Amino acid sequence: MLLLAAPVAARAADDAAQIDVPAGPLGKAVATLSRQARIDVGVDDPALHRIATPPIRGTMSAEAALDKLLRGTPATWRSGRNGLFHVVRRPRAVAVPFFAARPKRTENPVAMTPPIEIVVTASKRDAPLADCPATVAILSGTNLGAAGTVPDSEAIAGGLPGVGSTHLGPGRNQLFVRGIIDSTFAGPGEATTAQYLDHARINHNGPDPDLRLYDVASVEVLEGPQGTLYGAGALGGLIRIMTNRPALDRTEARASAGFTHLAHGDPGGDAAATLNLPLVDGKAAVRVVGYAVREGGYIDNPLLGISNINGVSVRGGRAALRVVSAGWTVDLGGVVQSIRADDSQWTDRDGPGLTRSSRAREDYDAHFRQASAAVSRDLGGIQLVSSFAAVSRSMVQRYDNGATAPPFAVTERDRSRMIGGETRLSRQADDGVGWVAGLSLFDSTSLSHRANGAGLSLAELRQRAVNKSREWTLFGEGSFRLAPRLIATAGLRISQVRLQGVAWAKESLSALPGNGRPVVVELDRRDLRGLPSLALSLRPSKHLLLFARYQEGFRPGGVGVTGLQPEIHRGDRLRSWEIGQRLTLPGGKVEIRAAASYATWEGILAQVVSQSGDLMTLNIGDGDIAAIEASADWRPAAGWNVRGGLFLSRSRLTRSDIGTIALKGGRLPNVPNMGLQGSIAREWALSNGLRANLVADIRYFGGSRIGSGPLLDAAQGDYVDDRILLRIADARHGLSLQITNLTDSSANRFALGTPYRIYHPQASPQRPRTIRVGFDAAF
């Protein structure tokens, strides 16, 4: 589902940062300041890009830096919505007679200023959004981590257009962009959407790690494919999470806690804390985040006599060290998170209420570890960034196999390791053009095996697959002005991919444990790929941007098990054509964004279910996807924001390689044919320095199918989600109340829980009505 949730009115961040902006044109200075202060700031009037600005240096807040930068120029700045900054032309002074009537009070500039031009860091060259020829969405960290919510991947899917999610459970879902998803389950092939935490990729062939997004600056989504800049696995696009970096000159702390009441289930709670501690004033600091979340269960299993079986516990933390010296900035970081689910969240579709009768507990564990390093420097207007990261992931999950005699479950164990590095140079000119060039290396190894019972012995092993992938890449992209209002952008990525793998399967699953002759297949293949991109952007006026874009993406393939036979799978490739526009009406009260896209997908590599219930990786055929999306913001008065969104999609399989699994003309999985969203946000002042925020939103998820082919031709979706959030706060403390699923609906979000009972009707109902009371404080 691709929908946009309502924002909570935001306060601009005032964290101090080490600033070193040389004298030069305003456009270039703004791009440098945005990167150094880790804020979104832009210029309303393109003519202002060329005015001269003085150098600014020192440790200061974003507001202070903007004041110094714009002093003595014809420009000034205002706070924009979502914690963003807006540079505008300074109004001319008008003489007012002594006897003139007192002027009317102006409306709040936060609500009434036009939308700003945001710097898109995921472009790898800090390109202004105003000149970015693609569908881009940015979610402010202020909104993402607003009191009253626990920020996670569901917040991304609900808060950014173009992002959807499956619903297997926390840590097992797949995020997808613009309806480009191959299957419900994550298999040995790469994911269709690339996910990044700062400079480091955090997913490859597994599900979304579902990191809790406390203390995050922003989330950017570049709708795909994004093969030129990000290589293999970015078919649908890119999701990039930008964390808050350590503040070098002051100590600060934040904390939040909440208690959750769940209708028909167990209570839950959450707690999080952030500490920023300077080590050397102005030169080095550390920032640490820790959190724990408990989600109460609400599914009963009468066969085992257990109630509320599907509780989930999440624990994790993040640490970052920043050192600034002699013009160099060094960032080191680490992330850990563990998800423990007591059971899965599906029910018997034809059973009574929120119940399921199964003989096996379907518990699962997901663990994530990451270490990263990045070095950056401004080389006289050319930006150098070099980054490195290592990621380790593991998951153990169990599925009820529907058997009437032991073993009652099938166990899957998956492990993966990723190591990657990239070095790039970029330059962004003051007139909206620029370039980026770089090289990268990405190495990954994944192991998955499936076994009967607990899967602790070789005798129980059914299938096993190891995939290794190494990608060497050279890439570049540049834009140039064809005419005063027309910019062309072209890019190319050359990738050399080496695939190695071994797949193993028993010849007969009906044999006694320990028997069944194994069948083995090995892979060692090299692929050379070229991924071009081409785009045009036209600005007929300062209020309107039109763009057209062509780009490609690919996944290299690998080895897996099809039925009882290990097989080698070829890669797939996606080509996309897109047109779009971004319009801000004069006065800035209304913004309208729209895009239409068409993609062809060759050799779709998907996870499907065999008649025995085992997941199989297959090239199922070719397909195409057409989508139209539109959203609008209206700020009718000070403190008000009204938002709406629409998504239409048509996907189909145009050629089927295996007719018994996926039928020609059938729909691709999990993508609703329609989505609607509406929201209203209101902020107002109370007495004694208090302010109130009220948000109400409603989203409609259209119907979709669980998968491809007759075995997975089950309907899901066609339901409504809703939420109300009220927060009352002063400058440092806040109290919040949030209610979700006000009508306590139990509509079917997801029509599959275990693949081994595909002939048994299943459903994953909406989470029951949830009430959360939260408190947050800053010190």
C-alpha cells in the first residue's frame, strides 16, 4: 500500500553543528550548510542562488548559521513545515504613516510560507529537490519520532508515498516501493528495494530488518529503479534513513516512555533514551540511543489452550562517534537489534474471532548487527565521501506444517553477512546542475536451510542453499543545462558481478529421517552489466517542475531449491519510464504532486509455494506494472494542514515460464489496485507556554492477492486504517494520547501465515483497537 500519513506539526531542530562554509554563491553555500548541519534547507527564488554570501565558521545552531550566512543579502529565512528551513527574498521596507491603523496580525509563517526546496542527500550529490527529475519523498525525523508513536517501518510505510509493506510480522515483512515486489516471502534472491542507514546498506536477500527509528533526522525515498546510483537490488527504489549525528559542543539527553492498552489482548509498553556527550569540545562527541518495546499478543490458540500467543519483544541500540579535525569529518557507528516473537499473527479465516488452531508454536527470532565508518571532506567545492560497513543478520522461524503426528513444524534458519564500501566525488553547482562519480565494492554471503522439527540435526535437514555475491562498480551521473529552464541528467553504472553458490536437497522427503539421497548443484558465474539513466526536468515557472525519466535496475540471480531439485536461477531486469510534476500554487498554501509510471520486468525472480508447502525460488516469467500516484497539501490557515493522497496500480504477468505456478495475465502479489488517504493536522497555543497538536488520519487499502498462481490466489486487503493523536507539551516535556483502529476492525490485511497449510483458509487481521499514553522529556 502506498499512502501518506498526516504529519505532526514540527519545530525546527536547533542542534549545534561544526560549520565551515566558504564564501560563494548562495546556492552552493546552502548545499554545504545542509550537509554539515544535517538539515533540509532550500531557496524559493532561483535568482537568489547566485547572490554572494560571506564565509561562516564555528560551532553553531542551524538558525545562527542561516542568520550569519544571509546577513547583508537580499534574502532571509523562515521555518518551514516538518522541521525544514526556507530561504526567501527579504521583503522591502514600506514607510507607514504615524497615524496609520495598526496592521493586522500576520499568520504564522510556519503554516503560510510556500514549500521549500529540499536538498536530497540520497542523490549522492545533494541535489535540490526543485531540480530533481524523479519522484522523491522525505519524512522528517520530527514527524517520524513524534511523541505518541513508536517509530518503525510501519511508520515509513504509512508516512511516505510510494512505500508499502507485507504483514508477516515485525522483522519478517518486506518493504516495497511503487508496487514493485516479487513475492510475499524473502528468499535467497535480493530484495526489490534497497535500504540504507546513513551510508550503509542494511538489507540484501532478507526481509526488512525493521529497525526502531528513534533519534532519526529524516527518511528519504527515491522511487525506482535506482540502478545507476545504487546498483543491484534497487528495482523498486531506495529507502535511506539518516540518523542524527553527535553534537560536538554540548551535552543533551532525551527520554520517552509509553503504556499501551490493547483491546482483546495483552498490554504493552515502550521506553527509549538518547544521550549526546562531547568528548573534546567542538571536535569529538558520542551519541548513544537505547530502546525496548513490548507489543502485546491478541491471537488465541484453543487447541493448545494458550491465549494472546503472538506477543513481540524488541530491544536494540545505536552508538555513533564523530570527530572533526583539519577539515576532515570522521563518523563511526554501530547498531544492534533483536526481535523475539512468541508466535505468528495469523488466524483461521473461517474460525471464531481472533483464534487459530495449530499444533505448533510459530515463534521466531531476528537479529541485526552493523558496524560502519565514513570519512568526508570539502575539497574546494568538490565533496569527497568514503564509507565502509559490515552487516550481520540471522533469523530462525518456525511454520506449522499441518501434520497430525510429530514433527508438527518446519524450521527455517537464515544467516547473512554483508561487507561494502564506496568512495565518491561530487559537485553541486549553484544553478541546479552537478555531477557525481565513484566506485564501490559489495560482498555478501547468505545461508539458508529448511528442516523438519527443530532442525537441530543433519537427519532433519530438508534443503540447504549458500549464495555468495561480489559486485565491483564504477558509476557516474551528471546534469547540464540545455536551456535556461531545462536541465538534462544522464548517468551510467558498470557492474561486474561474480555469483557463487551451492544448493542441496534430499531426493525424497518421504524417506525416513537420515535417508533420502541428496542432490547438489553448484554455481560460479560472472555478469557484466551496464545500467543507464536519462532524465529531463523543465521549470516553466518557479512554482512548477515537470520531469521525465528512464532508468533500469537488475538482480543477478543465484541458486535455490525448486521442489526437491536444487537449481540455478538467472537474474531479472526492470526498465521504467516515468513522467511527473510538482506544483506549488502562488501563495504557497497548496502543493500538488503527481506522477505516472510504466515498468517492464523481465525474468521475474520470485518466491512461490510448492504443493508440499516448501518455498521455491523461480523465474516465473515477465510482467509489467503501471501506476498513477498523486498527493496534495493544503494549509488553509495558521496551524492547519490538510493532506490527501491517491494511488492506482495495475500489474500483470505478461509471460509465464511455469503455468502451474503463475498464470499469464495474473496479478503480481501484494500490490493493492487502489489506495486513498486523508489527514488533518492542527497545532495551537494553550496557556502557560503549552502547545497542543492534534492529528487525525484515515487510509483505505485496496484489495490485492497474496501471490502468483492458483495456490496463492487468495484475496486480502480492502480495509481501512485510522488514527487519532493528541499531544500537549511545553518546550521540554510532552504528554500524548494515541488511538489506532478506532472501530476495532479485524479485516484481513494478509492472507497467509504458514505456506505449509495453503489449502487451509488463513487471515492476518488488523491489530485491535490500541490506546497508548506516552510521556517524553528533553534535558
